[in-house]
Amino acid sequence: MMKETLNDREMLTDALSSEKFMTENYNTFTNECASPTLMNEFMNLLSEEHQIQHDIFSEMQKRGWYPTQDAPAEKIAQTKMKFSSSSN
């Protein structure tokens, strides 16, 4: 029986997907935590997972496997105004 192996792109895509899932769960656990000590631990884990997720994203972007577009300055200004007016 022949084993199939994942290529680099598939492995990074899987890792990024897993990290997104983990940060989603850690965020929920942190929000629902009654113990301040446990909440701090989840916050540390959440921060570490976000860093790992960003590192994977950056590597994929560097290799051209996760292209992004810069937002136009006008859209950025509109978004800033939208959120600054809603927070007042």
C-alpha cells in the first residue's frame, strides 16, 4: 500500500487552519473562564497561538501561497471613522 504525503503548501495550509481553530477555541475558553489564574493561562496560550498563526501566514504569504491586497487609503479612513464614531 502506497502512502500519500503532503507537500509543503498542503502542510502549511493544514497548520494554518489548525491554528485558526485553536485560537477560536482559546478565545472562547478565555471569555468564559471564572478563574483569573486560569484566564491568564488561556490568555498566554492565546497569544502564543496567534503568534504561531501569524508566522505560518507570513511564510505562506512569502511563498506566494496566501496573496493579499493592500486596502485603499480611502477604505481605511472610512473604516476608522465608522469604528471611532461607534465607540463614542
